[in-house]
Amino acid sequence: MRLKSLAIVIGLVVILTLTALPVMAMELKLAHYAEESHPAHQACLMFAEAVKDRTHGAITVKIYPNNALGSPPEILEQNKLGAIDMSLPTQGALDKYVKPFSVVMLPFVFDGYEHAWRVLDGPFMKWTAPMLESQNLVFLSNWEWGFRNVTNNVRPVYSPADMKGLKMRTPPEIQLQAAMEACGAVVTKIAFNELYNALKQGVVDGEENPLSVIYHFKFYEVQKYLALTHHVYNSMVHVMSKTTWDKLTPEQQVIIKEESRRAGQWFRHTMVKEEASLVDKLKEKGMVITHPEIAKFRAAMKPAYERIGEYAGKENVEKFLKMVEEERNK
């Protein structure tokens, strides 16, 4: 009887000791390419704070903005290998590993933000999430980046004819290269962190990016003309190393996904709200704003669609366009 009582006491002591042990904290690295004043970074801060709060300090997130850990392709490669826990690549970066991501950036495919969000959050995510896992990445949620527009230092742009001969910088993404070349521009690839100086020195005439990038990275200082083409939509995609994901408890995994989506939704709506004022702000900074004839640009995109189809796979393009059409009128 005494032995039984002693065993119970020892068992209670062990349980109390284990529950009193401090929770081992896990610090996760989240790297991205946005500047610190950009809403993307603010969304990262929101995500990190919420995760720390909801996990009671068991998970903290250290953020590395503005390409602090390398260029976007380098960051994504480190994320795949597990050296970085989370990153925010665009579809154009992810398509190097999962081809269906390339179809998101088909020129003039979406009617607007709400249409794009329905497609990406719904059938597209269901289609591509398993493919990302095969690349050791977990698809947490879609964030934002925006519809892209053209800037240059040579002349105002109203139609594709005005693009002819312009030396335009694009990222190393065939969708953007094909869209610019279909308008008659001469495309040059320049790393994003070198772009401001390249524009300033006249290495290239222009570039194309969302309004938030043009404003927050101060391209208005080195570019005169802005054409609101909205030619391609793309967004940051919040992904996590599956190696890291598998170390989390099921409860922590739920928290990470929920807070990723929450931060992404805030980012989206903040960006859309901000864009309404950015045109005026850029005009105040001295940029000349034009509203091009979008129908003429869309009509010029057949060569771009053919090139993207060859790269992405025509079956992937057809599947995606079906999703786009099904979500169009919802």
C-alpha cells in the first residue's frame, strides 16, 4: 500500500515538473523583397505579432525585408531548402518549380481585383497546393502585389504603338517579357535592387510595376510618364518550408494559416484603398499620367499568349482560363 502511494506521489511530481518546464520557443525566418514602408511589410509585422500572441510566445517570426537575405529567386531557393522558413514569392518566381503558376500572369486576363481573388483563393489554390508540397513548400495563402503599369522617360503611352522601341526592364518572367515585346518594346532584364540606378542613368527607358512599387520605391524621381495599363496581375504568395511546417503542432499549423490569410486580406484591402490615392500622389510628384486604350493593348497580346502557352503548357492555360470564366460572374 505504501509502495502504491509512493508511486502516485512520484507520478504527480513528474507531471508537475514537466508542466512547469518552459515552452521551447521557435523563431521562424520570414524573408521578402518589399521596402519597409510598403503595406507588404506592415502585413508581415501584423502576422508576426498575431502568431506570437496566439502561440503564447512559442513561435516568434523574425522578418527580413527588402531582399536582406538575397534576391527573390535566392530567397525562394533557400525557403525550399529549409534555410529560410517562410517567404513571399510572386507566381512568376514559383512557376520555375510549378508550371501552373505561370498562367496567373496572362495579360489582361482578370476583370479586376475581386475577380482575381476569387480565382486564386478558390480553384487555383486547390489545384496548385499539392504541387507546391512536392517542392517542399506549403501554400499558406495569397497576399497582394497588384496590377502592373508602365512607366518611361521618353514619351506618354496611349497605345501599343507608343511602346515601340522603348527599352523596358522586366523581371526574368516570360509573361511580362512577352507582354512588353508584343507591344514592340525592347526588353532588358535587370535585378530589382539595381533598377532605380538603371533608370536614373538611362540604361533603360522604363519599367512596369504596380502603383505601390512605383510610389514606395520612388521611381517617380527617375521616371516621367506613367501609363495605367493594368496589363498583368500578380501577387505575393505566402509559402512555408514543409520541413518547418512538419515541426509544428496541428494547433500551431491552424494558427499560422489563419493569421497568414488574415494578414493577406488586410494587405489586399489596404492596397486597393491606397491605389485610389496613389495616382494623385504620383501626379503631385511630377509624373504625367495617361489612360491608354486597353482594347488596343489586349488585341496586341496574341503573340504573348502563344509564348506563354508554350512555356506554361497549353493544357494549363486552358484549365486556368476555364476557372477564370467560371469565376467571372459570381
